[in-house]
Amino acid sequence: MIPLKDLDWNRIAKAIGKIFIGLLLFYLIIDKIVMPLYTRHGQSITVPDLTNLFYEDARELLDRLDLKIVEEAKKFDSKSEFPIGTIMSQNPRPGATVKKGRRIYVIVSKGEPTVTMPRLIGESERNAIFMLENLDLTVGKIYYEPSDSSNYLLVGKVVAQSIPAGSEVKIGTTVNFTVISNAELVVVPDLVGMNLTDAQRVIANNGLSVGEIFYEEKSDLLPETVIDQFPRAKEQVPRGELVRLWVSSLPGRD
């Protein structure tokens, strides 16, 4: 064992100093270079608002910011606020601060909800109405085509529809269809809301006759507005049937 008095303390001090400087440099390299690169310190990015942008436009915008876009899902837009193919929502939200390379998850609009148009041809009028209403479609005009020798077996059946079966249509779309009716019967038109003159014209044009007219005081309607009728709209009655009308009059009319 070397006596303490014989040690080269100057040399030992230099060695300790070198070790200290080495450790200090190692710490500085880790703290100032390695860790910032690892944590991407100082590279925070504010997430832009992507809503209403088309997916490709949003992707290009994020690419320029070194962010990544991820399509999380596609959903129908029941409120019709977002055209098909546009961003409905995103995560993180606009304005959030994220690191470079962060993934931004988006929901893309599939447009308004649609349903497949059913085949109405061959169905009864009642079934056709039920099928449309069951799909949240709107029953439009029902046309009645008098039967003849060529189609008398189809009386009461739908023979044409305004939108082909199998088409994708939006919820609430109006669908018209045609039904073969008995030639001896006439379908009563809907007269409520018409003025009296127009109602009388429509009655005559449909092979019916104007019956009694009753007046009721209605201060919130224009005079001679049809407020009720009998037979009711869409009933089938013999040609020439009388149609009675209830129309509005101003208070105080004799």
C-alpha cells in the first residue's frame, strides 16, 4: 500500500477534473440535445379547424403542418349540415396544442341518410302507402287510371311509381304512384284549403257534382275557403256523386 504522503495528488486532481467535465458534458448533451429531440420540445403546433373541409383538403393542410390525418369513421349527417366527403368533427379539437407528427382523428360525412326505394308495382294502394311511410318517405300524388279490358285484373294495384325500385333516395323524398281504379268509380279530390271557385272547378273536372254549400264564420281564414268536405278526399264514389262543401265566411255574414 502506497503511503498517502507518496501519492501524486496533482495527477489525481487532474483525473477527477476530467471526469467531472466529462459528466457535465454528458448531462448537457442529454438535456439540451437528446431530450428535446426525443420529446420534440419547442415544436408544438396549434391544431387547425378542419370542419367543413373536404377530406383531401384537410389532409394537405395537416401535411404542411407535419400532422397526420386519420379517418376514424364515416357517418350520415341527419341535420344536412355537412356535404358528403367533408369533415364533421375532429379530435383533438381546433385550437388544441399538439406535438409535431400527432395524429388528428376525423369523422367524415356520408351526406344525408338514404334508403333504398322499394318496389311498389303490384302492391295494393294501402300497402304502397304503408311501405313508403315505414321508410320515412313522403306519399306524394296518387294518380288513378281507369280500368279497361286490358288491365281490369289490376284494379286496386299500383302499376307505376315515380322513382324506380332500388334507387337510393333521401329520407323524406316524395314518391308518386299510379293505381288502376274501377272505371265506374271516381276518386274524390282533396278540396280543403282551396277557395270555393277552384273547388267547384276541380269537382266538375273529376266527374263529380257540387252539392250543398254550408258557411261557417272563420275570422282567421279568407272568405270562401273550403274547410271541410263530404265525401272525404281519396274516397272512391260513383261518377256524378254530389260533394258537399263547408266554406269560411267573415263574422256577421247573413
